Amino acid sequence: MKKFDKERVLLAVAGPVIALAVAFVLSAIALVASGKNPVEPFALMFEQAGFSDIQVLILNQASMYYIAALAVAIGFRMNLFNIGVDGQYQLAAMLTAIVGAHAALPAVLQIPLLLLTAALTGAFWSGIAGVLKVTRGVSEVVATIMLNAIATSVIGYLWLPDVFGVKIGNNNTTGEMHSSGWIPGIDLGAAGEVYGLVILAVLLGIGYWVVLNRTRFGFDLRASGASESAAAASGVDPKRMVLTAMLISGAIAGLAGLPILLGDTHTYSLNFPTGIGFLGIGIALLGRNSPVGIAFAALLWAWLDKASPELDFHGYDKEIAVIMQGLIVLSVVVSYEAVREWGLRRQQRRVGAELAAGHVLGADNNTTKEVAGR
């Protein structure tokens, strides 16, 4: 059993390590092809990671990436591709900002109201795709892509001055939220302030692991994702699990923008971060849908984002970090498939060896019985 566990750990670690190594090598080749030093950019970015203010920026950014990736991972475990996380978290952030600007309750009520608003908005928006899939067989990929576009239009409408928009110069905003809905961060002095909702990301990661690995619901979810027919034979309703998974995925996605909304900007404007949902897909893939793996992947992505601006001051394009992120995603897909095939071959050889050993042992036992009978 211990040997089997070691092999499982090896297979789980091999994919990400190979993907990162390949991405670094290909990025270096791209630098060499452009006549640049292939090592210095990475050395500069590693150096940036040693500064406390950059570490705070990385941690804050990683908290949003982590929540978005968890939302994607929930879908992956159910064999669903919720590509609509981006629209879900943006729409949820805007509606949360609107509620926060127009509701003025005590903090003990205001903050739960804002968290609930975000989660319900994300769940509602992803639930549309879930309902379409279980009732009409519409692919969740197509549905969520279309819903991303619709979410963008809804946000544009809500920004109108006659609706909920507040124009500040050339910037569209929802107005500043009441201070009772602000969540104070962890003040680290000159290094900056860590978002208070980093704790929410940690709790969501723990909850994700517990639910999937220690509850009947988690088992049913994983079983339905592995084989709907087998799950149905054991009494699980696959359609109900699809809809439930989409609702949970959307609810978590709705929370992805809250660390910066409640901890820094306190309004939804044109400057609000976009694209976090799409980045969450690559992070979930690199982390192999594991809460610990996703945490490391989110920190890696955030490091590439926050350390790369320094490259502009040394004659390098910071877009090298974007190139590397894309190469990581491509490498992940290839390396995981290669590792999976290698694992299957090792398993087949092990089973074959065990069967052969059992056959030889059986033959020896028969020979022993024959001799004893004589």
C-alpha cells in the first residue's frame, strides 16, 4: 500500500514539475530567439519576490486567483467546464458594490449581506447554464461563454447614470460603498496591507477538501464526474449533481472579486480587475484540482504578474510573463497526458507481474500436492 501511495504522489507531482520545466525552457528559447539574455529576466523576477511589498501584492492577487480556480475545479471534478467564472465574478462584484453603496446596515449585518449577494449572484448566473444543460442538453461551455457576453452587457447597463452608475471624471463607478461593508486588512507597515478576505480563500480551500473527500455529497460528485451511468446505477441523480455542481461553482466564483472590492477599491469601476476567471482555468489545471496544488499555482501566477513589471526597467518586455503563463497551460495539458499514459503502463506491468507470480505460485503448489500424494 505504501508503494502504491508513493507512486500516486509521484504521478501527482510529476505533471506540474514537467510543465513548469518545459515552460521555463521554451520561454528561455523565445528570449534567445529575440536576442535577449535567457536567464536574467527570471533572476530579476526571483529577486522581486524577496521584497516584502511585492510579497503582499502577490498574496493579495493570489487570493482572488485561488477562489476563481476553486470555482473552476468544482466543475472539473464533475467533468464540467465552467468557462463562465469570469462573467460570474464580475457581475457578482458589481451587484455587491451596488448593494454596498445603497444599504447601510451595521457591519455585523452588512458584511454577511454583501457575501451572500456575491454568492447568490454567481450561483444564479451559473445556474442558468446548469438548467440549460440538464433540461435541454446545452453544452455548459457554449452556455457559459454566451453568459459571459451577456454579463458584460448587463454591467454596461447598470453603469448608466440613470440606473446605478456614478460618473467620476471619465471613470464609470457604482459609487463608494458604505464603510460598514469594508473588511479591514492585515497591516504590515511599509510592506502594505494584506486583504482581510485572504482568510476567506483559506477557508474555502479547507471546505473544498473536506466536502469532496469526507462527505457523501463529495463522493457522489466525484462518482458522477467519473461515470454518470455508474453513479446513476448506485442511486445518484446525475442531472441533480450537474445542477448542484454548477450552482456551487458559480457561488464560489461570485466571491472571487470580493477580496479587492471589500478590502481596497470599495467600488466597481472600469479599473476593476478582469480576466481572473480565465486565469483560474490554467491555475486549476496546474494545481490538478487539489486545494494545495491550486494554492501553489495561484502564488506562481501572482508572482509572474507582480514581479514582471520590473523587467521594463531592464530592457525586457514584461509580456514574457504572459508568454510563460500560456506556455504553462499548454505544457500542463501535454505533460499530464504523458504522465497518465506512463502511469497506466506501469500499472499494467505491475498487474501483469502479479498475475505471473500468482500463476507460478499456483503451479508450485500443484506440484507440491502431486509429490505429497505419491
